[in-house]
Amino acid sequence: MLFKFLVDTRDASDTSKPLLDAPNTFFLPIPLYLPDLQRTMSTIREGHPCDKHGNFLPDGTPPPPTTEPKSCDDWTPFRNRVEFETAEFLYIQNQMPANQADRLLNLWATTLLKHGESPPFADHQDLYATIDSIPLGEVKWQGFSCTYSDEKPDGSYPPWMDGSYDVWYRDPREVVRNMLANPAYSDEMDYRPYREYSTDGDKRQFRDLMSADWAWEQADIIAGDPETLGSTFVPIILGSDKTTVSVATGNNEYYPLYLSIGNVHNNVRRAHRDAVAIIGFLAMPKTTKEYAQDPRFRAFRRQLFHCSLSRILNTLKSGMTKPEVAKFGDGHFWRVIYGLGPYIADYEEQVLLACIVRRWCTRCCANRKDLDADLDALLRCRDHTEALVDAGTYAQLWLEFGIISDLVPFTNDFPRADIYHLIAPDLLHQIIKGAFKDHLVSWVEIYIMQTHGKCDGLRILDDIDHRIAAVASFAGLRRFPQGRGFKQWTGDDSKALMKVYLAAIEGHVPQAIVRAFRAFLEFCYLVRRNTITESTLAEIQDALSRYHQHRTIFVESGAITTFSLPRQHSLVHYIYLIWQFGAPNGLCSSITESKHIKAVKEPWRRSSKYNALGQMLVTNQRLDKLAAARVDFANRGMLDSTCLAAELEALGLADTASNNNPNVEVHPLPSSVADEAPVPVDHGPTVLQAHTRLAWTVQRNRARNVLALAEELNLPRFPDLIRRFLFEQTRRPDDDRDSAEIPLAGCPRFEGQISVFNSASSRFYAPSDISGIGGMRVEHIRACPLWRNEAPRNDCIFINIGSSTEGIRGLEVARVRAFFSFKYGGEIFPCAIVRWFDVIGDSPDEDTGMWMVHPAYGANRAPLHSIVHVETIYRAAHLIPIYGTHFFSPNINLHTSYDAFRAYYVNKYVDHHTFEIAS
């Protein structure tokens, strides 16, 4: 079978003619916590800076000066900062349609007529033309067309054989060179493979791709050639996945191809800082239902995929064996050697990549009938597969090894590339959507219905849904008002359910199922850590062993018949893959799925929907240009403050701005954050010490003095608590008396004015969660009398008690009644009034793995309250009721959950940071 490729090198931004109107033609045959660390770097693997001609430079040589230094006032092609930021706002942030942009600019021009001035742009065409003239970030789109060119049968034949299938792409070599030269990545990039060890116990740890064994081994191979010695290895990370942009208007699907480089740290890739670029739209051949299962069509479609990838990546091939010189973001030139790296894909895409039969493992040769029977099954590799193909028949290979022998992976066209060694772990589809949502949650439902019958089973499932819906609010936690009862599940929905599901099913299912879920969740949270040590690997293996032990109840009870499912089986390969590629969260398909939104779905929505792909290509090109311009301007220090603040400073009005103009506040707290919304991302520098502060806005409609707040909270002892608090805050350093023994008369008195706030924000280091490029996370803690016009909301918190003990043993759990501040002795005290919880027992619950707490009481069974300084608040905590075996009262909801139960679990599954401090 042959493909005919039709090549169109016309710029995709030229929309004056149809795409691929006058192609050239050629033929291509189908080939069948942060410890003290030390790093070990072999000198053989070390790259060295060079000059632009490739000659190595002595150590310590500074980067060469730029040939044409730009001034800090050069906004080319924009006239000034206002023009640039207006373009960014209209095109990226607001994505304003052309007709609306024209109307806005027309109104803007009207207001400026009397001043004899004009707006930044005359109309949308002026805006687009200016963006198109940005000299940075331009990698033009190219296209080729593929047709079936093998012998066609006599008489009538399937219509797909006459079809022409378009592929659009950008030169991946130019995209990679732009990434390498991006100054924003200069401090977030590895120039050589390394091995990192803790100084305490000499334990290996894994984080970014270059910290693991695969990159080290690739560098060994490269260093074996004298011509490539001293070159910097640049792994090419790829990812592809079909996505649907609209079901309502004809099931419009696209097949994007993404690229990143392994030198960039995982935190940059996860923070969506343009370290993942779209480089292609692959063809998706369609045919009539009559021929959809035709083996010839299926083979054509699969090999078209591989040949398209080979064609797109061809410009990188020469740089995989012969070094080329590239400029990096640090200003130096380096000799680089490219190599195909991990491929991010879900299971269906992995099957296509590995050219294997569905239901087989893409990683090993375990038989599909019982994938877990032989956990030491031989790992697949190119040499072994080719030997089998030479020796066996098509049917033998299909049935005994799951190999489709008439397909050849695209990696066979490139040096040092073996597709079986390059398929990345997929946390989203293998663990979160697969093993958890599609398997475990479904198995629990089957078990309950089978064990209790339809009537009682449905009643239990309704109670589980009610428990889930009644979980208290928490920053970033999605709500399930109707429980699990909706059809279209996203990855974020599955992640949210993982956080609350275990406590909801306890009491309705046997202990073995609860322990299976605990083991699985612990496995999941451990492999999703930002940094994984050898000790963590031992914990992962222990969790996996416990999961395999306890999950047998599903087979023993008859709920399911087998665990021989590829996504269940994939868990056994995670430890090996961590050794190979580092922390899996830097190679997860959630990264490419997030990119779908910016690169595919939003460009499609802003298109005319007619021949939308050409418009989407232009949109992506303009987005890249604006992103590159922002990096350039920021690198020259031109975007250090807001546009208005910079202009006011230039006019000598900076002090006025900071005092009177609220728009120049750099870090204002938003008035509200939706439960369903992600936690705000903080791209500030890494600070290991957590910091909590009150909101900016004082609540004018709440209590203004001590007695009024005591009445509002129905807490008559509030004035006494302030006196106790002031004694603690103002006592001399050498005063070691127990404050509880100090008579109230010996404490300072204060009954004056106070300021009440509805929230506080905590900023802390949580690199395993959604966070900024420095791993910092901002979380809002609520204590307000009316949340979203529904009911009061008073969040729970962890309080640092000054103990040196790690984890929850060094913390206390409390619930915030109110945030307030007051001035005493010339000093402002930001405070919180809290109600305490006591920890139950000396260890977590054995079944769920979560610590248990109950409300603390003082004399006469009065709830125990204290006033604490906000700086002692570590971060928010999330509690889930211990439901027991009783059915849930319909009167309890998320607003009353914290008041309705006697004991609670400290939910360590609410996010990764909590998992680490509350395990």
C-alpha cells in the first residue's frame, strides 16, 4: 500500500484562496517536602556552551551580547504599552469578535475626537495586521494531502480510496528552537541529565524528565559518538488526542498534535506557560458505515497516522545524529542533539502508537486473558517485535502477542527511538478516569445492587449521593448537588469525586472495599507527587500490593469476573516508568487536554464555523506571536507593573496612585471564588514558609466593636478571649507563666473598635497541586454570615502550634467563626476567633487512612473557643462527617454539615498538600 502526499507550502494565514489549491506532489512508501540534595552529573553527559559556530567556550564565559539591543521604549510593532495590552485584552483575554471590536474602537474614537487623538487601533483589521507584523514567535503553517495509491479493486470500490486527506503542521524544529530560546524558561530548564540524591540516607529522587534514567541512558548513547560528545540532549515530547468541539453542529472533531521539550521542568509544563505547543492537525479519514470495519480501511487509517507523524517530524531527523547550534534562553549558544522522547496519549492512542491489538498491554507481553498473571512479563521492545514478525504469521502474532504485524510505528524512521519505551504514563485516563471512575466506582454500584437487590440498592445509592452532595464547601472543590447523577463526566469531575467518595461509601460497603479504595487513593496521590523519592516508591509498592489484596472482593462477590483490564494492569508499570521518566504529573494527558481549550476549542468558537480549520491555524499563529511579544517585553523589564501604574509613575503621580487608586493594587483578593473554580494561581517566587493575611476589604455591614461582635457570634465570652489573646501577644519574652493560670484581671483590657473581614488568604508551597511556576498556591478561607446568598460559611483550618513535629501531629484543627483586626498599643493585630477540634486517638483510622476529630468542649460542655493570630493559620482544612451505617437525614446539607455530626474525618484526599501533611 502506498500513500501519495500532496504538499502545500503556502502560508496558512493567506485566506484569500482555498487551502491546498495548487500542491506539489511526491510519493512516500509505507514502511512495514524539600530535603537537602546533591546532584550527580557525569562529565561525559555534560553539554557545554559554544559560540554560534559550534566551538566550545571556556567555563565561565558570559553569553554574547545581543547583536541589536532593544531599548526599553521599543514596543515594535506597537506604538506603546497601551496598544500592546489592548491587543492582548481584545484578542487573548476577551476574545472579542471582529464586529464587537469595531464597535468598541468606534466608541473609543468618539470620546477622543475632541482631544484630537485616536484609539490604539482603527478597527479589527488594523488590530490583526499589527499582531501579524510581530516579528517574534512566527512558525508558519504548512500542509500536505494524503491519498490511497495502492491498487484498487476492479469495479466498485469503497469511496475512501478516492479521498484526499489533509494534514496541517508547523515545522517542529523551529518550534523547538523557539522554546529553547525563550528567556522565560532559562531558570526552569535542565541542560544535561542528572541524578539527584538526598544527603540524608543517599536516597534517589525523581522529578523532571532529565532526572530519570531514560534521559541518562540516551545521553550515554549520544556521548559514545565523538562528533556528538559535549552536545546538549533535547528530548522531543509529543502528545495527540482527538477532541470534539461541537456535538450540536455536526460532531465536529479535530486531531491536534502537540510538542514540548524534556529540558523544561514539569512545573512549567503543568503551569501552561506555552511550554506545550500545537504543531499539527492530523487527518481523520471517514467512510460510510458499510466500510467502517473494512480491514483495508482500518489499516489505511492507522498507517496514515504513523506516516503523517514521520513526515511532520522529518525536519528534526538530521539533528538527531549530527549536532546543530541553537540559542538558549540564557543567552548562550549550545550544540544540541534531538531525540524522540515520551509520547503522551490515552489507551486508545497508545494502542494505535504501539500497533497492538486492543485489550493488550502496550508496555509488556502479558497475555490479555490475564494481564496480571505474570507481573514479570517481558517488556515489549522493537527488536523483539521485529523478530516475532519475521518468524510468525499474521494470525499468530495477533492472537498470541497482540501485534498487528502489517503496521509499522513512526518511531522506526528515527534513530534511538523505540515506541514501546516511549509511551508515557497517563494519570488522567489510566488512574483517574479509568481505574477509579470507570472501574471502582462502577464496581461499587454493581456490588450494592447485586447484594441488596434493586429496591434497597437504589436507596443506598441515593444515600451515597446525598452524602456526596452534603460535603462542606472547600476552596477549589467541585460540588455535586445531585450526587453522581450526571452523564457527561470530565477529568475534573472524576478528580473531585476522588476527594469525597471514600467517606461517602463507608458504612454501606464491606471493610475490604473501603480498604481497597484507601489503598488505591494512596497509590494515586503518591504517584501524582511533584517529587518522588525511593522511599515514596516503597510506599507506592505497598499501596499497590494492598489494593490488589483487597480488590479481590469484587470478583469473590461476583460483581465482576476479571481484573484483566489494560487500565487496571497499567498500575503495575508505574514504578518502572517513574525510574524511566521521573514524576508522572509532568507527562499527564491532562496537560494536552488543557491545551485543547486554548489551541482548538476557543479558536473554533471564534471562527465563522465555515472551513474553520484555516481560521483556527491563523488564530493559533497570532496567539503565539502575542505570547512571544509578552516574553520579550517582560524580559526587558517593560511589564513590571500595571499599565496605569507605569504611566502614573512617568507623570510623577506614583504615590497618589498607590494611596488613592485601588486599580494599582498588585495582589487584591477577589470578592468570591466559586467552589467549582480552580484555586487562584500564584506565579510568584517560591517561599517555603506559609503566610496568611486578612482580606483587603473591611465588611462595613458587620460588627464594629467588641461587644457587637460578641452579640453577632452569640459568644458572651468574646471580650474575655480578647484579653487572654492580648496577654499572650504582649507578654515579655522572659515571662514563662502559664496563661491559663493568669487571672483575667491581670490581662490587658480592650473593648474598642474592630474591623471584621469575611475571608483570609493563605499562600503556601504546594507544587504537587495546581500552582504557579514556583509551586506557590493561594487559598481563600471563608468566615462569612451569608455565602452566595444561601447560608453562613465558616471554613475549617490547620493551626500551627509551634511544634517541630511533622504533619498533623504538629498542627491543630479548628473552625473559623470570624476574622477581625484591632489596634492596641499602636500595633494592629489581625486575628481569628476559632472553635477547636480534638484529635481522636493516636493514629489515623485503619480503614480510611484519615485522622478523626470531634468538637472540643470546655467546662459545662461549652464549645471551646480561642482567638489566634492569623499568622498561626497554616491553611484551610476540610472535614467530612463520619457517616456510619445510618442513612442520611434529608435536612442536612453542605451548609449544616459541620454542625450536624459528632465526629469527622480530616479529609487528606481533598488535595495533594493536605495528603502530605495529614497522612
